[in-house]
Amino acid sequence: MFSLPRTATAPFCPSEVKGSVAVDPGLLFLKKLLRYAGPGLLVSVGYMDPGNWATDIEAGSKFGYGLLFVVLLASLTAMLLQTLCVRLGVVAQTDLARACRERYSPAVNRFLWLGAELAIVACDLAEVLGSALALHLLFGVSIPVGIAITAFDTLLVLGLQGAGFRRVEAIVLGLVLTIAGCFAVELAMSQPNWFGVAMGFVPSFERLQQPGALYLAIGIVGATVMPHNLYLHTSIVQTRLSARNEAGRREAVRFCTIDAIVSLSLALLVNAAIMVLAASAFNSNGHRDVSDIGDAYRLIEPVVGSAFAATLFGIALLASGQSSTFTGTIAGQIIMEGFLDLKIPCWQRRLITRGLALVPAFIGVWWFGESGVGKMLVLSQVVLSFQLPFAIWPLIRFTSDRRLMGGFANGPVMKVTAWGLFGVISVANVWLVATVFQ
């Protein structure tokens, strides 16, 4: 008889999967790199979720290839922050949530925990809306019905109870490659101006002075760097079991950093591909006011001249939404176990997160109508933007602490760079939140 598990179950419980992927020190470089590969891939999912699509599509349709450099700079910022996550997880053998619980007062921890939970719900809301919209576009079901269908993805989590962490990584790899493959085909169909694409990656403050460009640029940054990814990455790098000496830690940091940079480079290519597709399909053909994912789906077919392009777009959107199912569940377990020292079954964690996301999704569709999905996606990114500084601050503080990190602590250049990025992101996010509410 089928029964639901009563305890947290791998591969979603941090303490159960810690050190579960052994790395033989005698392996050759490539084989060793493949053993370390995986955590960065799970993190990269948050950098190509449906929340990113709205800002990339609008930026591409309005400004063509002009804001590609913003995608590049946001991705480089993400790489630096996720590198700090690798150091904290591998060297200190603790995740960001647990480090906060051990070093901050109960009141501060409760505040940080609530903010982190809010960020996960906001991310899950984007996943719900993106998946529901994909089902609506591909199969014609209404948005409310699509939202209801997404409630059943908890079965995916149950189906993986007791599975190894590498199984989850393999599933996410398949979804990410699906997204990348769909956009590769669509780019070939849309025939972008590759010289214009190359010039778009060159930073230009003049382009940011165009009406609405700065707002979209900040939105791209806010949608790219996800706060829950910082908690997630510090924990899942600990799934790799390596030598617990200085040389072993240094090797683990090096390979996990390569994993993170390669995975986030793939996310960069996906985000850039979305903007390039919007620029070549819409901006170049006079459609400069496309700001909704649904409108983009409907316009791709007549502009590109192939119904297959629209189908690929919908499939990629569905894969993007579903890939976050796994990472959201794992991040939720990490935050709850780290901040509260509390373990619950992963299916309960999934039901709580999804239930909290379904309520605003249904209310938003009822209030705005089915055309309001884009507005709610933007709102979810605003929530994530507001929470981001509260995750970056302790991350920089902990990785700069020599008592915790020893010789792996941030040096002067890294400190100046990290705190500079913290200041820029904080000011930009405050401006974005204020602008949206105005």
C-alpha cells in the first residue's frame, strides 16, 4: 500500500545528501570535473525561469539588441556571487541559512527566514504562471485550469523520493538542454543580425538614457540574480565528498567554481537568446511594444513564418517552469532546515510552497484577467529584487571572515568588488520597487 514518507527524504533533504557523491582523487581531470558538475546546473535554472522571459522579451522588442550588455553584466555579477557561495559551502561546510542561524540573533534570523520564504514563494509563483501560460498556449486550456494542473507537479517530487541527487541533476540537465535546443532552432529561423548582436554586448550608457531603458535594465538585473539561489548553492555543493584537507578543499573549490561558471554561461546564452529572438522577430519587423509572453508566442508564427517556432517557444516555456519545481523544493528544505533546524517531508514542503503560490496566482487571474499574467510575473520579480540584498549581505560577511574561511577568505579586491556590487544592486532594486509601485 502506498504511503507518504513521514521524514524529509533524499534527494531534497540537505543533511541526507551531504557527501553523497564521492569524488575519487585519482580520477583524470575531465572525469573529476564531470563528478563535480551538477550543483551549478541546478542554480542556473533560476537564471532562466519565466520571470526572466518577460524582461528579456520586452527589452528585445523595444530596444533591439541594445541591452544585451545588461544581460552580460548581470550574469557576470551572478557568477561572482555564486562563486562566493561555492567557497562558503565547500570550505566552511555550512550553508548560508545555517551560518545565519549560528551567528545572528533569533529576531534577525526570523526576519531573514521570512524574507527567504517569501522569495521562494515569489519564484514558485513565476513557475506556476509560466507553466500555466505554456499549457494555455500549447493546448488551449484556460489560465485558471493551467494553474490548477501545476498543483499536481508535487507527484514529480514524490516520484523521486529516495532517489540519488545525481538523478535530480540529470532531470534538470534534460530540461535545460530542452530550453537551449528550442531557442537554438528559433534563432536559426529568425535569422538575427549577428553584427548587431555583437555590438549589443558592448556596454553603452547612452543606450540606458533612452526612455524606459534604465527601468528595463534594472528589471533584467533583478530577474537574473535570485536570492534563493544563494542559499541553494551553499548547500548543494556539499553533496560532493572530497578530501577534508587543504588540498582537497582547494580542488573542490576550483572544480565547483568551474561548474558554476559553465552552467551560468549556459543561462547567459539562454537569456541572450530570448532577447535576440525578440529583437530579430519583433523589433526588426516594427513590433516594438511586445511586453507579454503570450503576445510573443502569438506573433512569432506570422513573423518568422513557421508554426513550429511558436510550438518550440511554448515547449521551452513549459520546461523553464517545470525545472524550478526541483530547485524550489530543495531551496525550501535548505532554508527551513538551516534557519529553523526543522525537517519535514519533502512532499509537505512542496505542498506548502505550491499552495502559497497558487493563492496569489488565482487571485491575480481573477483580478486582472488572463491577460494579467505578465503583470504578476513582473511583480514576482520585484519581490525577489527586494529580498536580494538581505541574502548578499551575510554572504559577503561570512566569506570575508578569516575565522570561518581561513586562507579562503575574500581578499581586498574581492571585498571591494563584492561590496560595490552589493551597493549597486541594492540601490537599483530600491529604485525598481519604488518605480513599480508608483
